[in-house]
Amino acid sequence: MNKLRFDFSRNVLPATRTQVQNDNNQAADRRNPSRFVYGPLTCQNGFVWREVDAYDYVCVTPATRQQVLNDNLAAISRWVYG
């Protein structure tokens, strides 16, 4: 029986995979230092939440968030049957 699965190593461009890793590594540095006044997950100016899902609070550039949205919309076309 074939199962539908997402293979991150095959279905995501290497540049996208690298960008995600870099964003994750820089997450703490991109949080707003006054986050205790405005909320613990506030981003610095110029950054927004990536919003991969409802629990993703990694701060990224608006362009990166748009790319993530585009990738998520195209996700179904990248699934592998096997």
C-alpha cells in the first residue's frame, strides 16, 4: 500500500532548508529586547513571525515569511507517493 508522506530532504530546495536552519539558529537574537513589556514573543523591528503553523514564533524577514507561505501553498504538489 502506498503512503503519502513528505520527504523534507527531497521536497524542499537546499537553499530553503539552509534558510530555515539559519532562521532557527538566529531566533533568540531576533526577539525584541523589550519583549517583557510587549510580550515574550515580540520580534525586533523589521522582523515578523514565520508562522509555519500556529505555534511557530521564529522571527524572520517579511520576505522569508512570504516564501514560507508560498511553500506551504505548494506543499501538496511536493508530496511523494511510495
